[in-house]
Amino acid sequence: MQDPRRAWLDEAITRWEKPMLRLCYAYLCDTAMAEDAVQETFFKAWKNYERFRGESEERTWLTRIAINTCKDLLKSAWVRNTDRSVAPESLPEGTASFDEQDDTVTRAVLALPRELKEVTLLHWYQGMTLQEMVKVLRLPRSTINYRLKKAKAILKKELEDWYFENE
């Protein structure tokens, strides 16, 4: 008989590995570090499987673990002293298709300040609702709403000329 934690882990990895990898890469701007963060995320989730009370969705719980893991990695001395410029073409494959020839939107999102990039990635790239984001980020709904509106305003201003050029 298979261990229920192992069965859960296999299913969770199959279901959430790519979204978590994309999220971690956007945070860390480094493929190897993102892969490490995803591996660490699933290890922490497996280790704490019995603690998961089901008060939030599995995706919300895993996303919280992934974000914390990425933040911990970003605090390390090695990361602070390394150039981690991101090339959008090196982002792991996502569920939404995009024109690889024009990475303007991706670059604009990745250039946002960390707290704005975070809500943008969770809401528009991961498809999370505000309530899910409240649980993941442990922030008031009003703060998340404010950050989403601010990010949208910045992106609208940054992309206005690009959008009308491509019509």
C-alpha cells in the first residue's frame, strides 16, 4: 500500500510544478534557483503534509510556501551579490501562449517593484482570486486591491504606446 503523503506529492507535482516553476522564476530570475525553490517547496509541503488543514486550497498553500522559499533565497548573501537579469524567452513554458517575438508585456511586468510584481503574477498569471491572494500573501484585501490597481496603472502607462502600435 502506497503512503498517502507520497501519493499526494506525486499528484501535486504533476498538477502544480509548472505554475510554481513559472512563479519562482519570475521571483528569482534564475532557472536553477527557481528549480531549487520548486523542489524545496514540494519538500516542505511533503514534510508538513499532516499540518495542512484544508482551510485553503492546495494551490494557495503551495504558493505561500513557494513565495516564502523565494524570499528566503533572495535574502541570501550569494543572491545579493549576483547579477540576475531576466530574459523573458527563458521563462518556463506557461499555460497561456504569447508571441515570443514581442516580450514587451513580460518585461514590463518583471520590471515592476517586487510587491506589485507579486500581486500581478498571482492574479493575472496564476489566476488567483483576491480571496486566495489574501490567504497566500497574508495581507489585507484593501492592500492587495491597491497594489493591483497601482500595477495596472503603471503597466497601462508603460504599455500605452506599445498597445496602440500593435493594433
